[in-house]
Amino acid sequence: MRFRVRPLSVLTVVAACAVVAIVLLGYHANRPDEAPYSTYVVRPVEETGAVNRVASIYLNYRLFDSVLEVLVFFVAVLGVRHYLGTRERTAVPSLAESEVVRTSSALLFPLAVLLGVYLAALGHLSPGGGFGAGVIVASGALLVSISLGMDAIERRFSLGTIEWVEQGALFLLLAATLLPLAFGRAALTDVLPKGRTGQVVSGGMIPVYNALVGVKVLAGSWLILRSFVRHRGEI
Amino acid sequence: MIARYAVLAMLPVVAFVALTQRRRLAAIIGMGLFSFLLAVAYLQLHAPDVALTEAIIGAALTTAIYVLAIRRTGRLAVVADEAPGLLAREGDRVVGLEHEILERFAKHLGLDLSVELVPYQEVAEQVRRGEADIGAGGLVLPPDVPDLFTRPYLETALFTIGGAETGEGAAPPMVRYDGYFAELEIERLDGAGRPITLDLARFLSVRVPDEAVVRHPERRGYSFVVGQRRSELHTELEAYLDHLRETGELDRLIRRYVV
Amino acid sequence: MAFSVGIVLLGIGLVAIAIRRDLVIKLLALGLTNAGSILCLVAIGDRPDAHVPICAVCHDVLYADPLPQALVLSAIVINFAILALALVFVMRLVEQYHTTDSRHVEDLVQRDLDEGGQQ
């Protein structure tokens, strides 16, 4: 590696090492013997109906956090589309040059959809959740666009459709958080029956939220990827 | 047990190696590998949801959008340093004789033109490494020609200003300066004084009156450079330049931009 | 140990942002910084010999703390979207100034500002 050693760079590296060392020393010196772990694990599972404790936290106890994160995601997607929208190629043929890549990419898409639906539907029973599900299907769709070309996809699922899906999912998500108000409960609470622990149909609103978040993240990620594929610019 | 520490210990190493790469593509792929290792580390930390999400986002999507951002399909990638009259920034556009030639060439090939400004010394380097298709920007044909330089399309001469360049001896004069021409311009016009050898276009731009000037008698020329493995591109470019010469278009362009 | 590795990654990422000149590499380093912080958070919740926090009836066995994992899960996805937006800004910057070298971009911006002031 060829570096031109500049005094300011050396200073930066030394300062960073010093800060890292100080933080590490401080952490190890002051770490309590019994760390303050949260008590979410010991709560009875009937409170939320979710065997996956992580899901019970971000889709029940701390739902507002997830909803606002989805909102941030939405704004980021808006930003990407706005700034990349001005220079788009009119025609985007398949990106892959070899026949093997084209064929095999398309074969992986059904697997991706299956995996995504599984993760979203069983997010309250095993690891997964709506966020991962949406992203997996979106990357599967990217594979299809590599294989068939973006134009072929957008003839089937036009941009307007995807926009409706994205905004619809966000709207339904927000409506679902306000739904309890109709039943005289506070917003963001879980109003569906929790069902029998361990069943697929259980966990109250958690599978619903998983599905809505999954759809929203899928549509948003696809819009981001689509903008990047269509962009004709220079770096 | 060893596996747990091995994965965690590899993480900073992989990250360091990935971020100290010179080629952008290598760094991107390195960070994709890093994300994958990180997902394994999350599994060891008993966080399967996080591991799954990190694997798909870091290794797949993030790598995908970076590669999409720097991809050069459908583009003719040119690296160059600024040279007044030949290839220079004006606002957010690039103008000049070479730029016009390359733009027409790109259109002839059915590609978009993209110009990236890099320091003069790096132009041939990047073309050699395959990071760009064509090198331009007032390149003066050096005596030894390891890469595929085209035949010169325009004559020029070399000038040394500010006294004789030290340590030259019998070596032929070459255009050689560090960094970007824009920096050199500013430095020169502020009166900094190291002797330096430049081609005609750049020399005219940074010349300060009452400064010692030595004009080298050998005839030199401006060329483009194409990587060694791109011989078809080289042939196409030579053919296109010949075509411009024959139709007289090259002369018209020279008259418009340079004279 | 995972916490320490996370801090080290954070440090490497910050130094790389400061030192490397290429804008795309700076963004990659920013992503590394994200990864380092997230690793720290997840590591805090981990206990030796813990179990994965998925249990119907959680006995006296130790479980890893699910709270940091939950906080971090959506953060990973959002980081991706924000990084995409940052990449878009870098692409626009490169379109404007035709270079990915951050120092050269600064010089060019300064030059444009000076010229704008003189007009």
C-alpha cells in the first residue's frame, strides 16, 4: 500500500486509537458484575402470544418504535426516488450477459418469496419478522430483474401499482395502530385475541403487523433498487 | 469455542483490508464479506433475528446497490486530468476538444460518456488497472509505450518553466506533476516556484510573465490511452480518429477549441 | 469481547471516513461504523452460555437479552435505506464535479464559490 504520510492523518489515527483504548478500558473497569438485563424474557408469554421474545418487544411492547422506523424508511425511499428520478434510462435490458446467470437468477425468486412469506407469517414463533421478509423478497425481485430485465417486470407490475402498494401498506399500518381507539382502548395496544401459544394463528396483532411491515419494506426496497438499476449516470 | 473468537477476531481484519483497497469494487466486495462474517458473529451472540436481517441486508442488498452505483455498463468511462482547451470543467459540464471527440466517439458506439477527473499521474495507472476505458486529458505520448496509446491527434511541444528541472540529465522531458492540474494552476498563479515541465495547453494557462522558459525542440503529440486488454476498443478509436482526420472534422474541431 | 470488537470496528470506520479520499469508500466506512455500533448493542445483551430468546415458558435458564436485539432489528433495515440515500447524494455530487476524490471536490467547490463571488 502506498500512503503519503500526512501529519494530520497520523494525528487522526493516534487520536482514534486513544479514544478506542479509553472507551474499552472504561467499559471493562466499570462493568457491573450483574449487568442490568431487561425483564422481557420472564414475562408470561400469554401477554403477547409471541414465543419469539424479540418480536414481542418490537411489535407489541415497543410498537411505536417500529412504526416510526417504518416512517423513516418511507422518507428515505422518497428521497432516493426524488434525487435519482431525473436521469433514467428509457430502456433497461437484462443486466447479465451470460445465459447461465440469467436462467439461474430467475429460479431463485420463488424460493425468496417462500422464505419471505414464511418469515413474516411465523415471525412470532421463530426468528424472522417482517423487516427481513420484505428485504428478502426485494432482493429476489432484483435477481429477476437481472434475469429478465427491468422493462419486463415493469410491464407486469407497473410503477404506479408498486407505489399504491407501498402507500397502502403504510396507511394500513398506521390505521392498525389507531384501531384500538374504536374499541375504547389506547392506541398501539393489541386488541386481537392471543390464541393458543405456538400456533401459527396466534399472537394477536403481531402477525398482522409483520405482514404489513413486510409489504411496506418490500415495496420500499424495490423502489430503491429500481431507481438504482434505472439510473444512468456516472460515478 | 475457538470458532467464536476466531470469527470476532477476523472482523476488524477483514474490515481493515476491505477499506484499504485502492479499487472501489474490491472494497465493496470486501465489505460484503465483512457483513457475512458479522451475521455469523450475531448467531454466536444468540441473536438469530439480527443475524438473518444483517446477512440479507449487508451481504446482498447493500453490496447490490453499491455495485449498481459504480457499474459501467452502457458507459464509456474516461479518466482525465483537466487541460485547458482540451478537457476542462465549466460549471457542471466538461468542455474541450478531447471531450467533444470522446463524446462523438461514445455516441458512435452507442454508449454514454462519463468523465472522471483524476490526477495526471493516475490516468495511465487507472486505465492499466481496467478501472476506466479510455485515458485522456492532454496526455503526451511518453517514449516507452507499454499501453495502447493511439497515434497523436494533435501536435504539441513541451515547455519547462521556472529554470531547469533538476535531476533530469539525459532523460527526455516529460509532463509530470503531482495532484490535479487545478491545484497546480492555483499554486502557480500564487507564485510558487518549482521548475516544472508542461505541455503547450497547460503551459499557456499557468505561464507567468518574466519567467524563464525553455522550449524543448522534439515534436510531441497528444494522445489517448486505452488499456492493453482492450484492443478492439483501441482499434475502434484509431479508426474513428482516422475518420475525423479524413473528413476534415478534426481540423474544424481543433480550430474551434484550440486556436 | 464482542463489545470490544465493536468499539474497534467503530474506530476503524471513523478513521477510514476521515482518511480515505474516495467518497464511495467513505460511505462504506460509514456503514462499517453502523455495523460496529450495532455489534456493541447486541453484545451487551449477550450472556455466557445463554439461550436464544425464543421460549414459550422461559425457565430458570439464562437467556440472551432480547431488548437490544429488538431495537437493532429495524435499525439495520433503516440504515440500509439511509445509506442508499447517502449514496444517491454522492452520485449527484460526482455528476456535478466529475470526480470521486473528496479533496478535489472541496477545491472545485471553493473555486466555484470564488468565481461566483467575483461575478
